[in-house]
Amino acid sequence: MSSGFDRKIPRGGTASVKHDGRAAYFGTADVLPLWVADMDFAAPEAVTRALAERAAHPVYGYSFYPDSLYDALTGWLKNRHGWTVQRDWIVMAPGVVPSLFATVMACTRQGEGVIVQPPVYHPFFSAVTTNGRRLVENPLRLENGRYTMDFDHLEQCAAGGARLLLLCSPHNPVGRVWRSAELEEILRIARRYDLAILSDEVHADLVYPEARHTALATLAGAHDRLITAVAPSKTFNIPGLGLSSLIVPDPAQRDALRKIFDSLHVANTNPFSIAAFEAAYRGGEAWLDSLLVYLRENRDFVGDYLRTHLPGIRLIQPEGTYLLWLDCRGLGMNDAELREFFVRQAGVGMNPGISFGQGGSGFMRLNIASPRNVISAALQRIANALHPPGPARATR
Ligand SMILES: Cc1ncc(COP(=O)(O)O)c(C=O)c1O
């Protein structure tokens, strides 16, 4: 089947951070943009149709969240993740990152400890530090090419008085999809030390066939202080529309979060976000299934290419997400040299691993949610830069 995902859609001139923001981030626009976590693919037709229909109505007034939107979300969580969510547990939020910040404010006080598990998506750090909380790091362990959690150390962090764990599940950038046994261990520690948990499950729908995402909440009990962030943004490539949901079974946590959103007057949204959110969850499933096939092929394509042509770069085999974590330590460069090499010599714009904190040094994050010929061109650029064909350096 020829895939619509092969189509190259020009994104320049759309105020795209990934494309139009290259010069600002990399110091040059002459890099293939494989960084920011959005996809270069068209959103599902169900979404573009719903947006076009809404745009055709020429009044764009204040909007609330209709019942049908909650139904679409609870239906998706039930059907896709076997998770029954009650409507009154849902707190709508502008995005997952604002939700991380709000959760830190709602669940902890100034100076209290919040645990993060680096290397991890960078706003996890700033959600803690910009709010005057204490960053408590429980680094992931890398053994034989696979990341695991250090539960003994996590327990020490909790015992040391940390009040909240920010869990990334599936994990960006290392691509782990946490197994039930690992999640159970987290819950055990949280119960023992009365630790609240924010489980960021924004990548939950983007999981490869060999793994299965377990919503932490499906293992939790009524007394666990668990907040889960979910969104259609990564799944259906609509992150620019900025809408997500927090699932908060505990009424006290829910009230605290609502107060924070109300205090900023961000409890409402816009008509386009609502239309896209609902249409994606109702009509996007077949598109998602095709996307997952395409992403898996891209992932395997990168893995094969690296093994064959670039043995100095090792793929940490991801179980989920379209973000590949590349172990570049075999290239023998420090972080500044790596950045310089990929940007200036290869012309490939990836996120430096070091920006994900401890344990990220020597790594790069590659976004594979682009047409395969773009990914292939990026790999060839890297190979040419490392091993220039002939006496002269290859030009791009
Ligand atoms: C783990 C994680 N959480 C949150 C986000 C962003 O969420 P939002 O755009 O809804 O703020 C990302 C984007 O890369 C992410 O990887």
C-alpha cells in the first residue's frame, strides 16, 4: 500500500517551530529539521474535515467543552487502553506542559522535593525549578542498551521527603514503555511514602507492536494520589492546537488543579481545538494504525542503516514514541563537538541529548516522524560527513 506518509508537505512559512525556528535554534536554517516533537505528516482526514467545517462557520466566539468531547475522550481511553474514566475526573487543560506546571503547584509547596527521572523531556525540570520546588533526580539506568528505573534510589528519594513524582510514560527521550511490574513498583513506593504521581502519558498511543502501554491508573487504587495527563496532540499530530486532559480521580487534587487554572483564567479554549480534539478521537483510529506501521518501518530503517553504515552511532531500541535516542558516544566527541558536527558538518538538526539532563551527554534525539526519504537523506548526510567519499569533503 502506498502510504500518504511519504508525501512531503512544505511547512516553511507556517510559523512552524520545527521548520521556521531552525535558524534561531541551530544558528542556521541549513539543517534537515528532525528535532521538535511534532510530525511532518498531515493530520487525519477526520480532523482536517472537522476543522474546515468549523472554519466555515464564520463566528469564532467563546467556547466551552461540550459533553460530546468528554464522551469522545472516555470512549477512546476505554476502547484503546481498557481504562474506564468517569466524566467528573476530567480537567481540561491547555497543554500537557502547562498541566505539569499546574500539578507541581497543586501538589507541592515551595521548597518541597519533586522527583524526575533523567534523561527526560526538559520541561520536567523547569516545572520544578521555576516554581521554587526542589529538583530530586532519580536517573534512569542504561544497561545492555536498555533503560530501567533505579527503584532503590527512587525509594530513597521518596523516603527523603519528596512529595511528587513526574513520571514520563512512555518515556521521552529513551523510548521505554514501562511494564506493569515496573509501574506496580512505582505505586508500591508511592503508597509507602505518600508520594503523589503525575503520569505524563501523552505518548501512550504511539507504541510499537512488541510493547503495550499500561495506563498507570488501571493498576492504581482509590487511595493512590495519581494524576494522568493525556492528549490527542502527539497521537494525531495536532499539538499546535494546544488542548489536553488531566484525569484526576481524587477530588481534593482536582479542586487544587482547577483553582490554579481558574486563577490564570485558562479554563476555556477555542472552537478549533475542541473540533480537532473530538474529531481525532472519534475518527482517527484507522489513520493511527497506519501511522504506527509507517513509524515502525522508519525506526527499523534507521536501525538497519546505523548497524550497516554508522557503527559509531547506536540506536537505543525504542518501544514507543517517534523519538529515537541515538547513542553517539562511539564517535568520540564531547557535547559541543557533537552539536557542531551534526549541525555544521552533517546538516542534520536533532535535539542534543545533553538538553535532557543527566545521562544525556553523548546522545542525540532524532525525530523520525517525517517521510522516509527525508530520514534517509539525513542518515546519508551523517555518513557523508563522517566518511567523506573521495579526497574532497562531500557537499550536501
Ligand atoms: C512527555 C511529553 N510531555 C508533554 C509534551 C508536550 O505537551 P503539550 O504540547 O501538550 O504541552 C511533550 C512533547 O514533546 C512530551 O514529550
